Amino acid sequence: MRVVLVAPGFPTSLDDHHKPFLADHARALAAAGADVTVVCPAHPDAPRRHDVGGVKVHRVRFAPSRVEARVALGESYRVFSGPSALWVIPMIARLTLATARQARSRSGGGPAVIHGHWWFPCGLVAVAAAAAGRGAASVVQIHGSDAAVTTNAVHRWLARRVLRRTGAVVTVSEDLRGWAASLVPRPGDLHPPPSAERTGRRAGPLLQVVSMPVRTERLGSPTLLPTDGPVVAVGRLMAEKGFDVLIEAVALMPTAERPEVVIVGDGPDRTLLEALALRRSVTVQFVGAVAPSEVGQWYQRARLVCVPSRREGFGMVVAEALAAGRPVVATAVGGAPNLIADGDNGRLVPPGDADALADALGTALQSNLDVAASASTAALAPFGPQAHAATLLRIYEEIAAAAG
């Protein structure tokens, strides 16, 4: 199976902390036997063509380096909502041409499947490139931020046109599946597995939840909970991650009960968060960004992990923390409600509610939450790279057959 992945960014190496789940995704497909190539915008610190963990990456120039750098660092939606918005046009055009070229030029194996991450811009690119790709099929993956920015009638009109023209829509959580279903009201459903009855033209795309793969091998074996360990939070320092709510929640706790807080990650809101912590007299250690291979070390130091996000797609930090054997206090967004059994391996709270988060942290720190069952091999198997690749390859095969 020939697969062209198109994404708004891709790690420059296996040590790059920016969207490592995309590298995990590409490598899982390659390990399962797919012939994988990635097409993405240029990165100022990476060559135009190179190899990341055995996956071929083609980076496409489309704008001045300062614009490309911001897009490469995950600020696409901020860039394209400001004065630099016009650069989205050459980006989409050049990504589409490069993707179509890759879909046509790959040798052997029949037509390619083009998998676009985030409906805009790369889902749009995947659909357009598939139309020019000599029988190529397309998949559009919804991650969460792309749903969040679809805020008006024009956005929804464009999203609807993209999703209805793809062979399959995959989402990283059930919540996002519902969002996608609202735009494609007659989708095919890949539950149960596809049958011969569905090889012809269908009324809508296949629609299925496919979480991003959790690579447990880099998290280390679960160890005993440190009784004096910190509360650890991991993620990009942006408003959607809710780290300001975590700081406010700790400020609401009695001084003697306040835990040490460690935030692992970097981003545009770091200065604001540091100022908030100082103003609220909360001691927070800002570690900065670390390589994916080092994140497990911070989970192992944690007494518990907090994920205070206002919104999430899947919730990779929740899955990783449980895999590392750490209880999690998280907001009930994205995939967290499917991973956390409230009161057993963690606690769930409403997003943006500092009072509820303070209560949950206090209760969790004083209780004996058990994550053994959540961290077992059997419990984590559905989220592993092999299961991830097997599900996607099954989808690819069906839509490729329909496209052919």
C-alpha cells in the first residue's frame, strides 16, 4: 500500500518535540508494510528532502522563512488569521502540487492513498491532490483544533465540501466523530468491518475513530508512585491547554496542601503563565520543551499528572501518563472520559473550572488511585502502533478499492 501523508508540520527528527505523534503515526504505517512518504511545509531547520525514522519527508517552500517558521511550530491558525493570511493560498497550491506529484510518481503498488491531517488546510490538499492523482483515494483526519476554528457558516460550508469529497474521515475521539457526522449526515460507518456490500459508490465517506498511537516503550516501566513527587503537566503553552486554570486551581488550595507543580513544554504563552504564577504566589517549575524520549522521565517523577485542557482531540498526555503508571486529573474533553475511570485511575472535571480542579487535585493527592489496570498491556493494546496501523490499512484498502 502506497501512502502519502500530508500535514501542516512534521518533526525534523525523532528528538523533535513538535507533533511527535505524527512521526509515530508514519512509522507505525511503515512498520506495517506501507510505503510512506510525508509532504509538509518547509521548516527553517530542516532540508527540503530528508529521512525521519525511516520515513521519507518532502518539505515544500511557500512563503518567507519567518512565516514558514511559525507554521512549522504549530501556529498555522494564528498565522492565517492575521496579516499573513494570504500566504495560505500559495501554501495550499504548492502542497497540492507536491502531493499529487508524489501520488503519481511512487513506483508500483497501484494507486496511492493520500491521508490529510486536519481538514484545513491539509484535508483540502488531500482531496484536491487525490482528484489529480490518477485514481488516488483520500482520507481526512480531524484532530480537534481544526474543528475548533470552524466557527462560522463559511468555514462549515468549506469543511462540509472537503469531508463529503473524501473516501474516509477519521477522528481521534468520539466527540470529534460526532462533529464530523454533523457535516456528513449520511456517512458510511466502519462498524462492523467492511463487507462486500459496500464496495460500490456510497452516500458518504467512511467515518471512524482512530486514535493516534501511544508508544509505551519510550515511557519506561511503571514505577512506584513517589509520595513527595510533583504534579506534572505536559503540553504546548497555549490557552487551549488550560495551564492558567491549573495555576488558579493551585492558588485556591490551602497553602499547606499546595503541591509542587512542574510544566513540561514551551509555547507563546510562557511569559503570561510565569506572570500569573508570580501574581498568584504559586510556585511552578517551567521545564521547557523536551525530546519525546525524555518525557517519560517526567512522568516517572510525578505523583500525578494534570491535564487541564479547555479542549483536546485525543488527549495523548492522558494516555501516556496512564501508560507510565501515573494517575491523571483531567478535564472531561476529547478522549479523556474514555481513558479515565473517575475515582479509580484519575479524576475528571469540567474544562475551565478552577474550583472543581482544585477539589479534584486535593482529593487525588490524598487518595490511593490505582492505575495498574489502565497501564496493563491488554488495556493499552488498542492504542498501540500496531493496532493503529492495522485499522488505517483496513480503511485504506476499502477506499482504494472503491476509488479504483
